[in-house]
Amino acid sequence: MHPQNPLARSERIKLADLSPFAWLLPPDGTPTRAAINAAFAKAMLAPPVATVEAASIKIIRLTLRVNPRMLSIVPSDAGHDIRRLGGVRRLPFPVPLDMPPVGLISAARHHETPIVRNLRGTLREIVRKRRDA
């Protein structure tokens, strides 16, 4: 968020505190956007309406830098990167987001290398262990 956003002075924010602001959100139909909408629905709040949709860290940062009333939700590591670039403030989202599992996609026409085969096997093993736990 912009450093002059009223929430920037808050030590702790609630989901309901976010409703009066403009939103820069991930594109509609993405897993992240679905998780954001679900978090608001679970709290019985209307989901935020995107003024801007973007997934690019550069666009998110530049948009937040020029609009003190705009908020965005990004993964924690992206939030750290955006804050490090300067001109924006980062606050933790007030509720956990239930994100879907990660998937692995590869081009069918590319020859599978030993590294890709190893990665795929390792990911399957991790998923199997978590499922069995």
C-alpha cells in the first residue's frame, strides 16, 4: 500500500477495515483471486472489486505508489520484493488464505531430462507423504 494510506498507521487491521479502499487484484479466474474471494465470503463480507487487475510485480508496485487509496494482496515473498523496491508499505493480510495445491506443468513435446524426472518424482513423494499424514 501507499505509505500515506490510512491503514499504514494501523498496527493491526481487520478484514472489514479493507472494504472502503480501491483494489488491485490478481486476474479473475486465478487461484489467488478465488482464495481472496473465499476469505471475504467466509467472513461474510463482499469480496473486493478490482479497480485494476495485474499479476506483474512492476505494475503492482507502480500502481500502489501513485494511489494512496489502493490496496493489493500478493504472496509474502512478492510483498517483500515490492517493498524493497521502495515507495510502498507492506502489512500482513489479516486472515490466512487457503491456497490450492501447486501443480507442475511441462511441455509435452520437450524431452524429459533427468533433472525434470527427479523433480517430478520428488514432488509426487512429498504430496504422497502429506496425503498419508
